[in-house]
Amino acid sequence: MLGIIRRDLMLVWHNKRERFFIIFYIPFLLLILESYEPSWLYLTILVAYTYLLSIIPFSYDIKGKSQYIINSLPITRKEIVFYKYLSTFVYLAVIIVYAGVYLWIINRMGIKTVDYFDLEMIKESIPIIMILTSIVYPAYFSFEPKIAQIIHVIVFVTFFIGIASLGSLGDKSIVSNMEFLSGRGMIYAPIAMYIISLFLSMRLYKNRDL
């Protein structure tokens, strides 16, 4: 699994477009979410980066020929799916370190006062990331790349609409009124979705013709 994760990170970094995104997406978020509380900015950065870092190399695999190389490795399709779902949390750890260093530098330079480590927001980001990826992963394991990309865009845009709603409306926002995401539901619902999504993806990918 570590070899696949390292390959994914190298794939993203060696692509000029994706490298540009990695470097400049945080300043872009700081600009468009300027009026937000530092903690919400931090949450948005963690979720957006982790989600996109999980999906970008995945979309390359599905659209390109690397999926054939991966399937030629001495691991089963179920293991490939399991590694993909597990790698999401590895990417989150990578982003916590990357965003922490990046935002600390911004703070030290006096550009903007931002959180560069917030344990509460890290905890809040995990269920959101699980929900987003649990929807998108089965799409990539099942549908054609174009359809999967459409679903990916819809999910990502919906996330930003939700964050914008929460930031501007507070307790009146749509997100805050979702009862299944409050209290214990904030823990159990995403876990249940992620596990169901995992087994669904295993089944879909096992029966998919490559």
C-alpha cells in the first residue's frame, strides 16, 4: 500500500497543473473565504486537499492505462479497493503536516492570522471526508470516467456550498440542521457510509470489465 501511496503522491507532484494547485490552492481559499473564522478555513483546507489528493491520482488510474498495471500486481481487486479506502486517512495525515507548515509560514510572515493546527477541526474533518469519498469512490470503481468525473464535481461543489452556507448562515444553515450529522450521528453515520461504500466498491470492481 505504501508503494501505491508514494506513486500517487509522485504522480500528483510531477504534474505541473496539479503541482500548481497544491502550491496555490491554499492562498486561493484564504482569499475567497477571507471573512471566515480561522477554524473554518482550516477545516475547509483539510477537507478539500485530502479529498482532491485522494481523487486526482485515482481519476488518472481509471482514465489511463495504469489501472492495467495495478491489476497486474500480485494483489486482488478487493485489496486494491481496501488500500484505496485506507489511503484516504494517510492522505489526511500528509495534509495535516503540509497545511500546518504552509499556514504556519503564512502566520509568521504576517500575511494573515490563520489556524495551522486545530485538533477539534481535524476531528470534524474526518467524517466529512469519509462522506465525500464514500459517495465518489464507488462511482470511479463502477462507472465510465466521464460519469465518475461528473459525480466528483457535483460532490465537491456541494461541499463548498455547504461550507458557504454554514459560514454565512450559522445555525440557520442547511448543514447545521441535518440531525443525522449531530451528536453521535456525526461519528456513526459517516462510518456506516464508509463501510457500506467499501463493500459496494469491492463488489462493483470485482465484476467490472477492464
